[in-house]
Amino acid sequence: MKKSNNLAEGNVTKALLAFAGPMILGNLLQQFYNIVDTWVVGRFVGADALAAAGSAYTLMTFLTSILIGLCMGSGALLSFYYGSGEHEKMRDSMHAAFELTGIIAFVLFALVRIFTEPILSFLRIPSELRFMMREYVVIVFWGIFFVFLYNFYAFLLRAVGNSVIPLAALGIASILNIVLDLIFVVGLGYGMRGAAWATVIAQGVSGILLVCYVRVKLPDFRLSRNGFASGKRYVGEILRYSVTTSAQQSVMNFGILLVQGLVNSFGAEVMAAFAAAVKIDTFAYMPAQEFGNAYSIFVSQNYGAGKPERLKQGTKRAFLMSTVFCAAISGIVFCLAKYLMMIFVDGTETEIIRIGIEYLRTEGAFYMGIGILFLLYGYFRGIGKPGVSLVLTVVSLGTRVILAYGLAAIPAVGVLGIWWAIPVGWALADLTGVLFIRQK
């Protein structure tokens, strides 16, 4: 097997940054076209549509996080085999992971189609927004199969040190999504349906491009009947890595979904403000999240290669870089909160803008907390202990949900309690993760 980018060799800082750079840029592109979706919907369809799209995005993120978690966990195992030079095990495990994740993608699609109405009720969607959200969800969830393809092959390529090709595929899809948004929503006036179809088509292009690349350039990773047959031996190992990681991702996003339901109970203005602010929020700390994913691959390869000193050195530098970045981003978001909100919301919507600023200046001041948490997730996933990442997620989201519901019920606190619950949850999870490391 041809070597791509071996993170167990060379200068630690350069290796981390060179590998993480394309991953960060790729997810910034993904968030950018999500932001364009939000901007187009908010500016050309209206505040109600922005509120509905925000809730739909949270739902979609939760459901696809199950698949992404499976792909992420599988990628950690594949990266371990790559670092240890066990390439046959890597190929067979890849087939097992593909089959398992594909089946779950189909099951999720079927469940959403059957239970759309109960899901909308669970999320407390106001009656005036139900039709728009239902229309959006039914269309956009066709893209779950493409989400599966893109993420499976993206994590496969990253496992062997190639983070550039997933970036290229995502870049093409991002540009296409923006163009289609402008055509379908602004030009043809298709509203929410147009935004949904633009997303599905773009997801399809990104997934198919990676499938084609792997088939042509990496023949060792072509799917085959023999591969699926021999891969069955590794189902247990795949489950050990991927199910816990998937549970961690889905628990995290289920907690966010519960918070979304609480936000929805405060009405359309709070929903719209939350939808816009979360897009800003996600774009701001996404580089820290992807840096944590890149660091996880670094950990896996060096752990598999038996290089503890290099792993220790890389960990110190990763935590320093992430902390400095997050502190800088917090300052920028705090100072520019009003102007960032006005990207998505007309200046006349003063109450929506006020609520969004309140969110960003409360939660956004503490990005260092989530930056550290992403690295802790990556560390424990990389050393083959994804169960610890799940514990940290339960601590973070459990605290957030309990505090949010408790504080929001106090009339003098209200929705502000939801915003303060977020950094408190991050802080407790960070403390828990550090204690786990010290006990090693």
C-alpha cells in the first residue's frame, strides 16, 4: 500500500498542521454553504422560514451524527491498523464498516419517513411553522445516503493521511450548493423546497466524487464480495470502536435537540435568533473541532506505531494551539456579535438581533472550553477508549440540558439560562477528562 501522510514521522507541529489544515478548511467550506443556506432563507423567504430551517438543521445534525460517529470510530481503527502496518486487517475492516454503516443509513431514512409528525411534535414546532419544516425535512433527508458515502470515504482517506481529496470534493460541492441556492430560491422562488434540494444535490456530488476517486486511485480499497466475506471477522472490532463513538456523537446531538425543543417553546423570534446564532457559533469553533479530529488520527497512528514520547509531545502542542485559537475567536465573536447577526436577519428585526447577540456574548466568550473538549474526545478515541469520550459527552450535555430546563423555568432568568448552561457543561466535562488522563 502506498504511503500517504504518516503522522508518526517528521516534525510534530508541522505534521499536525499540514494534516489538520485541509480538514479545517473543508469543514469551514461546509459551514460556509450552510451559512449561505441560512442567509438565503432568512433574507429571501423570511424569519419564519429561518426559524423552521434552524430546527430542521438541528434534527438533521442529530440523525446524521449517528452515521458520522460510526465513520469516525471506524476511521480511528483503520488509522491504528495503518500506523501498525497491518494493511490486510485495514482492508477487511473497511468492508465491515461500510456494510454496517450503510444498513444503519437505510434504517434512519425509513424511521424519519415513518415518524415525521411525532418528531415535529417532540420538537414543539409552532403550528404556523410546521408545514415549512415538514416540507424541508422530507426533502433534505434523501441526502442521508450521500452523507454516509462522503463521510465514510473521507474518514477512510484521512486514516491513511490524505485530508486533501475530501477537501477538494467538499469544495466543489460547496460552490455547487451556493449556486443552486441562488437559482432555486432567489431566481425561481422555490422557497424552502429549493434550499432543501440544493443541499441534497450538493451532498450527492461530494459523496460520488470520493467514491470515484477511491475506485480509480486506491484499488486496495475497492469494495468486493471477497472483502465483505473476509470483513465479517472484524465486525466485533468495528463495533467496539464505532458504536461507542457513534453513541457519543448522537448523545451530544440529542442533547442539543432537547435544548432546541426548549428554545422552540419560547416562540418564533427566539427560534430565529437561535438558528442564526448557532450558524455563527458553529462556523467560529469548527476549526477547533476539526483540529480535534485531526489530532485523533495523529494519536491513533502514533499509538499504533508505539511512539509514546511523540504522542506526548504532540498532545502538549495541540492543546496550546487550540487554546490560543479559541481565545482569539471568542474575542472576535464578542465584539462583532451584532454585525454577525445582521448577516442573516434584517436590521428591522431588532428583537431577534438582540436575542442573538445575548447568545453569542454569553456562550461565545468560552470557546476555549469546547476547544479543549474536542481534543479530549480525540485523545480517548485515538487510544481506543471511545467510552471515555461518551462519558465526557454525557457530563457536558447532561449538565447543559438539566441546567437549561431548570434555569429557563425561572421567570427572572428565562432563555438566558439556556445560553449559560452551555459553557458550564463544557467546563465540567473538561475537568472530568483531565481527571481521567491523570488517573492513567
